[in-house]
Amino acid sequence: MNQVVGRDDLLLVTLDTLRYDVAAELAAAGRIPHLARHLPGGAWEKRHAPGSFTYASHQAMFAGFLPTPAGPGPHARLFAARFAGSETTAGDTYVFDAPDLVSALAAEGYRTVCVGGVGFFNKRGALGDVLPGMFQESHWEPAFGVASPTSFEAQVERAEQVVAALPAERRLFLFLNASALHQPNWFHLPGATREDGDSLASHAAALEYIDRHIGRLFAAMSSRRRCFAIVCSDHGTTYGDDGYTGHRLAHEAVWTVPYAHFFLEPSV
């Protein structure tokens, strides 16, 4: 990452609430072709989330604690704040002295931009302003939120506008929190009604919806130079698993998440 930071643009996409089992199943079945073509080996890496809900997980990720590989460690991190005794900081780790990665990248000359999704990014009150407040520029509107059936399309369109407006020489760190998978998601499943409610099937349909549009985001982010992209979930969620519904709880379906990082080569 010491070679990447300062040279390439950076993209972090969190597919909010995406379960690992659903993501892995759809990749293996060829149901998310636009994502799968970028996944190393065509498959998601199985990792453990740093938090069981959005706020906690993103606070950790913005401090350099991305989801941890599911096998025994220690595992070297891509980014890490400088502190004595860290066992996951290696020679290739980008080490920063700032309190968070976002401000560290700003100090490196990056334009830092947040395109929010779920309520922790809506800037409608003090709590909803904490995470987007880390960025030099942040965007949220109801069209990006969990209740919008076209949320991801609207978010991608805003990201495209951000890229187009940025001077060519300025490096960009774009963060996008995709809200489409978060409840309610029943409207992404053809034929479903509000009375049917959310399910694993509608969760999967929401990921297919994201896949249909994520190619536009990747194209925009690679339109100026090479881009290093991280696409992952911040946590999973339960749909009646062992009697549990939702997240912010200690269940395998919540803690196990899909992860991938890869380069997007410039399109020009």
C-alpha cells in the first residue's frame, strides 16, 4: 500500500448488511457477473467483520481495521495507525499518524468523498454526521437511503458526478456505503409485497440489483487512472437464523462477511 497510496485513486465500497453465505452462493451461481469478474478467482474471501452493526464497523474500518481474514492470524493490514506493539502492521502496510485513514489520505493530497447510504450517514443530526464528517465532501439524500428501491443507481450517479468534477491531477478517495441490502429490501425481489417482508431471497435479489449497476461505478473510478478498490460488507444480518432477526448481535451470519480487493485498470 505504500506504493499505491499517492499513486492510484482509492475506492471503498461497503455493501451494508451483506451476508457471506449469500454473496458466495450468488458468485458461484453466476448471478453477480459484474462483481465476480473482479473478485480474485471469481470468489469472495471469507472474513470476520470488525463490528456487528454499521456505526461500530465503519469506525473500525476508517481506523484501518478492515474485515479480518477468517483463518488464524495474525494477518497484516493494508492500513494502520502508528502505535507501539501492533502485531498486524507489516512492511507493506501504509502507516499513518492521523487519527483515522480518511484524514491521513487528505493529508496525502487526496480529495476525500463520502456517498452515504444508511442512516448513520444521513447527516440528519449529530450522530448521522460523525462518519460523513470525517470527509472533505459528503453526500446524502433520501434517494440514497434504505427506503429507496433505486438507491444504488442514485448513489452511483452522484459518484459519477464527483469524478467528473474533480481536476484530473487530483487523487480521489471515494467511499460509498450501499444501502440497498439493508432492510427493507423486499422490493428488490420480483413479485414480493410489503406483507411478504424481507427474506434471504430478497437479500440476494438486492445484491443482484447492485451488481447490475456497479460496473458504472467501477468505470467512473478507473476513468482517470488506476484505482485500488476494496469491496466488502460491514456486517451480516439474520433472517430467523436460530431464532434471531437483524444484527448488532453475536451470530455467525452477522460476523462473517465477504471481502475483496483488486485494481481497476484505467479505461483510457
